[in-house]
Amino acid sequence: MFTSEQYLIKELKILYSYLSLNKCFSNKEKLCIIAFLIIKILKMIVEKNRVVSTKYELRLNNKNGEVFETVDESSPFNFIFGKGNMLEKFENNLKGMKENENFEFSLKCDDAYGKRIEENVVDIPLSAFQDNGKIPDGLLEVGNFIPLSDEDGNHFNGQVLAVNEEAAKLDFNHPLAGEDLYFTGSILSVREATQDELSHGHIHNHEHNHEHNHEHVHNHDEEGCGCGSDCGCH
């Protein structure tokens, strides 16, 4: 994978060789062509404050592991690069890439969602889930993710593991805690984020519909639910 500077130099060398052999262009025309290419290339490179659209396949552990999720062009994963909302190592592997470039990399669990912590599996009294003295129908079904907050306003997302007559056992570990992640995919498009998008921290227009659907690459240390920024998990 090239850095943005290496990629630019590589492309300019190819163009210079072509223009040197082609006598149809004046020196002024050649400079205009080179300047246009520089601008075009720099706009297509994954860098801070740019909206990146990707497709990928995520497997657990390694390239032969279980497929956890597949994201294609019909519903790509879109995000603003460098805003601190994504896993740092995930972004590091994409930095400097260009449109239509393929990627393949793995993240150790320590660079993703860390190891499982058994203390994050807790029993919560059923009374904590009551609304007007009653637990909403279907809320405490095994497998459900329940968004909760503490007295300090911190948000947590717990998965229901079991329910008895007195309490519900919830797991507040990220669903991918303890897992190494293996990504393959490609960069579909890169554009500059608008000023509104940068100030709000998320993508506007139709792309926003798909921005938070894929929480396994979000930085769960940021504000929001423990499973990313959308209070839910696959």
C-alpha cells in the first residue's frame, strides 16, 4: 500500500514519461495536465476529514475464519476519516489509500475491542427494567441488546444472556471482545467532508443512512453505547 506521497510520485512519473514521448502537447498544456492530475489524485486519497465509502468482508480470527459480516456496494460503510469515531488501527490500515484500491488486514483483539472481561457479565434486578411497574413485552428476551445508563449519564449496551424470577443476566462486553478481526475489501469513493458534517461529526444526505449500521469498526471508547454509536449490535 502506498502513502499518498508515494502514490502521487508514482503516478506523476508515469504521466511524465507519457508526456515526454508525446509531441502533441505544448509545455503549457503539459503543466496544466500535470496540475489537474495532482488535484484529482489528492482528492481521491483517504485522509483526515474525508468521507470514505468502503465495501468489505469481516471474518473472525483469520482469512479462513467464520464470516461475521459482508458489506457490498448496495449498502456500503461510510464514515468521516480521522474524527476518532472508528477503531484507530482500522483507520491506520486505510490511511493513504485511493479510490478502487483493495485492502486486506487483520486486527488483534487488543487493537479492536479487547479481551472479554467476566466482571462485565452482571445480574440486574428485574425492577430496573420496569416501566410503570411492568416490564415491556419482549424486552428481556435472550439475545436482545438493552441500552442502559448509569447515574452519571454513561451509556452501556448489554446483551441478555438469561432471565430468572429475580434478575436478568446481561453481558456488557462488546460482542467482538476477545476476537481477532480479519478484513478484506476496497475503497469505493473518497470525498471532502462538508463543514456541517465536520461540525456535527457525521455524514449528511443519503449516505448517513448507512453510516452507523456497521458498529464493529467504531471506537467504543467514544461517547455512546458500548457497542458503537448506535445502541445496537448485529
